Amino acid sequence: MSTTAKHPERYCPVFGNYPKEYNRAVHGPYYPWINYGPKDTPFQDVKLGEFRQWFSRRQKTPAAVMAATSRTYYWWYSRWMTTRYGSPTKGLLQLAFGVSLVSLLGSYNYYRNERTHKYHW
């Protein structure tokens, strides 16, 4: 009998696993919207002169971008969809508001030229 465990046939060591920084004994239950990596200054607390150093400490790999996107999605989902009175309607209304805002910003030049003025010089 072999003492080493064998992975399943289609095992992927990257996707579907916990982050390397997560430790169940230290962090408790896993929440997908929390960054378990090293703590750093939040973006809103960064001074303008320190921005270059702060940005150089960020990981700029595609995996880091996907992890940040995934954390943002799970934060949004837990904040708006899985609450006591959560529903898909909230997400649809946010999507409709976003689409209308982008449409308004895209057609701003047209509406700016069509404004009515009180005085015509």
C-alpha cells in the first residue's frame, strides 16, 4: 500500500483551492472577499507622494488581478444579494443605473449643445 496520496485525474493546483496565505487555525472560517495576504496601507489612506511606492508594492500579475476581481465580486454579492432582504432585483437595478449613467456620459456633448439658455446674447 502506498503512503503518498494521489490527486484526482483532473486536479488543478491553481483554481478551486484556498489562497496560499490562508491558515484556518489563524484566520478562522474562510471568506472569499477578504484578502489574506500581507496587510498594507489602504488606498484611501495613501498620500499623493507615497503613491509610487504603494503602487510598486502591488502584484501586477494576471492571477493577482483575477483574485482582486473575484474578491470584489464576492464582497458585492455578500453585501447586496445574500442579506436578509437580498434579491436579484437589487443587482438588476444597479446594472440598469450603471448602463444609464454610461449612456448619459456618452451623450453629454449632444445634450450640452442642446441646452436652453435664459439669455441669448
